[in-house]
Amino acid sequence: MPRKKITISEKVEYLSILDEKGKLDKTLEPDISEDILLQLHRAMVLGRRFDERLLNLQRQGRIGTFAPIKGQEAAQLGAVANLRPGDWMVPAFRETAAELWRGRSLESIIIYNNGYNEGIDIPEDRNDLPISVPVGSQIIHAVGVGWAAKYRQKEDVAMTFFGDGATSEGDFHEGLNFAAVFQAPVIFVCQNNQWAISVPLSKQTRSPTLAQKALAYGMPGIQVDGNDMLAVYAAAQEAVARARTGGGPTLIECVTYRLLMHTTADDPKRYRSDEEVEQWSKRDPLPRFQKYLMDKGLLSAAEIKAVESEVLDEIQDAVDRAEKQMEALGNPMDMFEHAYAEMPPYLNEQKAQLAQELTELDEEGKHG
Amino acid sequence: MAKMTMVQALNLALQQEMEKDDRVIILGEDVGVDGGVFRVTDGLINQFGDQRVLDTPLAESAIVGMSVGMAVYGLKPVCEIQFSGFSYQNFHQIENHAARLRWRSRGRHTVSMVLRTPYGGGVRALEHHSESREAYWAHTPGLKLVIPSGPRNARALLVSAIRDPDPVIFYESKAVYRAFREEVPEEEETLPIGKPQLVRSGKDLTLISYGAMMRPTLQAADELKNKDGVEAEVIDLLTISPLDEEILIQSVKKTGRAVVIHEAPRSFGAGAEIVSRLMEKAFYYLEAPIERVTGFDIVIPMFSREKAYLPSTERILRAARKVLAAS
């Protein structure tokens, strides 16, 4: 029997609009308003400088471990900028710039990274979920949110973020499968930053692309240059529109690079070369986008300087506010709050016991 | 009042709550067209349609993870995991997310969902179909764990679980599903979660159990009365976590003797926690060491040997007589 070719209706594509030298493909240039372009630029600078400041605070022992985003600003901002306020962002843990775009405060991120979950502060007018540390486990929540929106006949969509490592997790496959079966309005954004701590993409999968995994689930997959703000934006715009109008889910693979460590507890020199990092530094999304905006006449060198200065002031104010707010968070008894809607009696007892012990220890300290 | 099996009573609870509240959504494997492998969701897809009763792909983690997302959006998902032996594949979704979101988000997001799943031995089932691993859930802060023992309390507790603002694991004993019928009122009936029930008063000994083990426990209480002239007080926990110890302490203060019965393995089981609390709060009232009658710390054997594994009326009687004999 001759073999027959099976035709798969979905396709996997690659999109690059602004190449690494900053050369624009005019035919593909998305129609983004000047206002949004400038907001995106400011958000990139803010994300970059805030990341630097967090690293600095961590090295000084003023916050704990965190996951830097340097180099991945376009991959997350280009995607999330397509959401409406009422939509849902379901993040992993390396989406600081996207979270800031969604209205999370700088100080809340500092407070969280200094070990207070009061820092999980979702703005009242946003529905977003808090960051999710167990890799890939949040992907499915976006499917539940998206399905619920569809059930309620709302236009809300859910956008979830995850990394290349997460595509090896069962939850990634289950999530994509469920989203496709139920045609849930979900946009799966994979920030393929090449490294899952020390494991490179080549050891994570034999697939030439991550985007092609979408085909197995019957949804469109697109690979984009994740350091190209325009390509990410255009791909996400299309995916969000499709989801909002009942066209179901999309997988977007943003090919990017983690220029810094996995978290501040990690030393990337153990597993990758300086040359590789150097090569990727040349594809930095920020100067590329700035060149585009300057070529368009939307931004001058002086204006970039002004944005830089504004952003640094904003960050300093946030650090000051965070440190002040944290002075009020010292009470360990607060850790018992929000365990359940209603505190069970034995938990009240445990709380009272700790309070008493702390008081007694305090008294002994004073007299001893 | 109609006489119902536990399967029928659970079906009634689901049907009535779905009628009242369009936030209630059922999802799981075979819960729609097939009505669930034990028929607990029988007929619901016909009444409410496939947007209220979802036959999902076969993936436990996604069933629970999707429920978390639905609950955060404001729905009240009631998901079914076909056998509790498969719920380890969704354990991380409960532990990392369902049970924690309220705490993590300082109350901003809550997960009002129910995970229903059949548990326990005694029905000659396949491997991975008979275990009783409630301790895993009971050890998870932020979670509630309910185990009814009969049709009437199962119905009332399931209604309460669906309305509860926190995630509830709802264990249904396969051995009880069709074992007997009880009068179940058509009109609404609820039972508070977190409140054990005193099902029989007595002054000589306290027997504490839950779920499928309530039947051999009550039979043992009958035997003690008829053959030994002993009046055993019997407590049905109904909710394992949050565990309300008050009624247990009051009872043991009165009787001075206690036996805890469960089919789960002994070590680190619910019985260990109950004994600890009685030690802490009723130690000076005890006349004898508390006994545990439980499964053993091995994999529950395949069905040809499960009778020897599961606590029986005889084993409960032996433990009770030992506790009664001690002075």
C-alpha cells in the first residue's frame, strides 16, 4: 500500500519584522499608534532599569532571590500590550515588565521579593493571577479562566506566559489540549529564552521549534523573533483578535534570550559561554526598538535621556515607598490571615499560642 | 421522603444545586453522556446541557487546573476524578494552587471548588482503585476534606461543599455508594462542614470513625451492647479537615476510653492526629491507652486479600475489648 500524505490544516509560521540590525520590513510593519509605541518604549526602559535596581538591591541583601528579565522585555510587552484591562494575564515568574504594564506597582514587586506575600498586589481593576513558581502549572488556569469567560459570553481572553522549559511539563500539553478541545479564548506565550536554568533548549526537546507543538493540538502556532517588539506585537494582536471572536487558542513562541542568570541564586558561567551571551547581546530588543522609533521620528536622543531619568526617579520613589511600607509588615501573626474564609478553632489556638510565646520570649529578653 | 442510595443522593444534591445556581459546572472524565462510571452525574447533561456538564479529555491535572481557573473567574466547578488513585496526577494543582490562592493573594482570589472522588476498598476493584489516602489532603493547609458515611449526610454535605468559599476534597466511599438506602428529603438539607456528629451516645467507650468504616464500627457498637453490656459512644467525623476536636474531647472526658478506626494506613493517618489531640486535651481523663484499628502500612492488596487488610467488626471488637479491659 502506498503511503499517503496527511494534510494538517493548521500551519506553523515564523515572523520577523524588525531584524537584529534594526532593518524594518515595511510590508509587515503593524499599525500601532504613536502613543502605544512610546508607551511600549517607556515600559521597556522601566523594565530594564527596574531589573537592574532589583539586582542591586538583592546584592545588597535588601531583597531576596528574584528572576531577572533582561533581554526579554519585547517578548512580554509586545504580547501583553494587546490585552484589555478586563482580560486576564496568567504569568509565570519572569514577566516583571508585563506585570508593570498591567498596573502592578513597582513597590509591590520589591515587597514580594523581600519575602512578604502582601506584595502579591493585583490592582483592583485587573483580574490577573499572581506569579506562579511551579513551572508550567499556571498554563491550565488560563484555560479555566478562558472557558469561564466564554461560558459567560464575555469577550475576555486569557494570556498565559511560560518558558521553554515549561514545554516539557505535562501541564503544558494538557493545557494546550484542553484549550483546543474546548476552543477556549487563550493565548499561550512561550518566552523561549534558550535556557531552563542550566539546560539548553537542545536538551529540552528534539523539536526544531516549540511553535510546532501547537499543530499536534489543532491550533495555530507561530514562532516570532522575541526580541523584535513589532513581530511579537503583531503576532499577539492576531492571536488575541482570534480568541476574542471565537476562533480559539494560539501558541506564540517568542525566540529570545535570558541575558542574566535564571535567578540571583544561579551562576550562568557554569553552563554557558561569555561568547554566547555576547552574541545575544547584539540582538538586544531595546536599542533595536529605539532605533526604529528614532528612524520614524518619534523619539530623539534627548527624549530617550529624559525617559531614562524619569524612570530612575520613579524607581527610587518606589524603593522608598516599599521600604516604608515594609516597616508596617513586621508582625509575624499576619501569616495566619487568609488561610480559610473562616479560621478553624485549632488554627486560632495555634495563633494564640505563638502570640503568647512571642510575648513571653520578649519579656524574658527584657529581663534576662 | 424517597429511599435513596448514596449515588442517588449525591445526584440529587448536584441536580438541585445546578438548578439553583448557574455558576455550578460539572467536569471530569465520563461525567456527561455516561453519567460517571458510578452514575453519580447520571442524567445531568440531559437536563443542563454540555456547557454545564463537561466531558473532558483524560487528564487529571488539567481537570483540576481548569477548575482552579473557572473558580477564580467566579464559577463553582465540581470536578470528578474518576478514582482517588488517579488524583495524585492532580495533586500539585491542589497543593500549589487551589489550596493556596486565597492565602497567597491575601483574599483577592479564592477557589470555591469541589473535587469529588471515589475512595476506599471493599468492592473487588482493580489495582489503584481501592486506596484511602485522605491524609495527603488533610495535611494540606487551606483545604477542606469531607468524607460522608451514608446517603443522607452525603447529600447534605455535598450541598455545603459546593457552597463553601474554600476548596473541598469530597471523598465518596465506593463500598457505601450502593450498599444501603436511607430516607433523603426532597427539600434542601445541608450539614455544616467541620462538625463531627455524635451518632450514638454511650458512657463506657468512644468509637471514632468516618466514611465506609462507620458500618463495621456501628456493628461493633451493637455487639458490645448485646454481648458485653457495654455502651459505646460513636462519633462520625464527616469532616476530616478542618478537624473539630471539641466533640471528641467531650466524649473521651466522659468515657475515658477510645478506639479510632479508619481504613487508611496507620502511620501518620487521621487516627494519629486524633490521638494526639486527645493526648493534649483529655490525657488526665484517659483510663487506657487509645487503640487504632486501621489499614496497614503497605499498599492495599489486590481484592483477593483486601478483606484481611480492611478493618472488620471483629478487629474493632478486639481493640474495644482490650481498651475496656485495661485499668
